[in-house]
Amino acid sequence: MGYLWSEDKERDILVDSMFATISCKQCGYVEKSVFRCSSDKCPNCGARRLAVSEFNQRNAIVADATERFALQLFQSVVKNSSALNGKFFVKRSVECPQLELRGRTKADLAILDKNLEGPVILERIKCIFEVKMSIIWNWSERDRGQPLADYDSHAGRPSIYRTDSILKAIGKAAITRACKGSERIPFVVVGNTPPPVAYRDKVDGTVRSGLIQRWISLTSKPLVVKPELLPNKRNPKETFGFLRIDSTNELEEMFVNILTKDWRYMGAMVEPKEIGGIIKGLDLNKTDEEIGEAFLKLMEGIRID
């Protein structure tokens, strides 16, 4: 069984291109680090306004490494699950033109019900994952034994702690959800930090509306440098839309829940009286499933005139 994201996992993927050059023009101090600690004060002379080359913690190398990590973890969980093994298959860079998943907008990861390669029809896709993972600790090139700071103690903002990552994930989900046939496919955003406090209501709102089914973090303990700073607030276990995954068993439970139910997305701007009219017109003597199917079919025809 695979393991979740951790300091050790992150240390393993560090390469020289991920380190930025941080320098002080006043005294000539130079260091190479991933991110910069929250203070930009020079540790040598005390001068402020340190010069920082472009940070590379979210470059293509990091994206590739984190997507491969998520792929291997998810494949391991499915393979070791008696409920999922042989029935579902985790694939990377999944292309489905029907859902506008092509070229640079392919699904980062997806779960299929057939072990297929290349473009797939939407009926084969059972879940779509948008991976927004990145380097989340601050590392010094000189000494990689321990990180210098955790995800909200340094100057950078990684993973879904970045508001632009949240907005990009929402945009990807909205485009996919606008395609006919996507209403049966759950959409999950995968990060390795929690979302920022100010954006948690937005994250929750996307799940309440059904646009996205879950935002998750694959890092159980991203707080290592200053754990005394309100850990429950900085790293919540769960909000309405967000879940911190603490074990592979918990990840398996989420997969089973997502993959073994017949989900339907329904989104419409409608007056209450119109919904009342739809309900009144249903044959309530039928089964719950038949009533639900009839209701969803009638909802498809609603529009704003």
C-alpha cells in the first residue's frame, strides 16, 4: 500500500532546479532555497528587501513528480481494495474530447471502468481528479535534513493554499461540468495543503453547488516548524467541502463512496413554483429511483427566459 505525502516524500523529489537564489545586495549574502521564510530580512546584515530569483516550486518538474506520486498512490489504493480491484483503473493525462479534456487541458488523473490507453469516451470515466500539489516546505540547498518552514510560515503559497490554484481548479471543473454527460462524473481536487482560511467558504460553496465533489489534501501533517500556531485552524481535518486524508484506508473509503454510487449533478436557476409544478406532475407511486430519474429529466429542460 502506498503512503501519503510527507517531508520524506518531498525531500526525495527535490532537484536543483527547484531552488531559487536569494541574495542581499547590501552585504552580498547568497543562499539557495525553495521559498523564502516569511521575513525578507537578511540573516547576515539585517537589511531588508532581499532579491529573489523566480521560484520554481510549481514548475513542470514539480507538477510531473506530484502527479506521478498521486497516480501511484491512487493505483495502489485501488489495487489493494477488495471492492475496487479489477473494476476500476487509475490513469494519467486522460483525454476525452466530449468533456473538453484534450491537449493541455487533459484530466490530470481519472478513474476508468476499463483498462484503456489513449482518448476515451465519457461513459468510461468514473471520476476526474485535478491535481494541485506542489512543494509545501521551505528547503535549503545546503542542508536538506530538515525543512526551514512549513506551508504558511514561508513567503510562498503552495498547492491549494494559493488562491489562483483554487480559481484554476474551479474553472477547470466549470468547463468540464458544462459538457453534456458530465453530470454523472464526480470531480475531485487533490492538493497537499488545506485551502487558506479566507477561501474555505468558497471551497465549501463549490461542493454545496455540486460543481466539485471534494477538495482533499494528501498531507496528514504539513505543520512541522511552528505547530503551536493554532494547528486546527491552520490544518483542519474537515470542512463541508475539504477533507484532510490521514490514511490510505480513509482514501479507499472515499473512493468506494464516489465510485459505487450513481451520482447526478443538477444545476439550474429556477423559481420555487416551477420546482413545485415539476414535483406535482410526478407519479409518486413509482420507486424512489424512478421518481428521481423523472425529476432530473424534467429539470434538464429548465432555462431562464
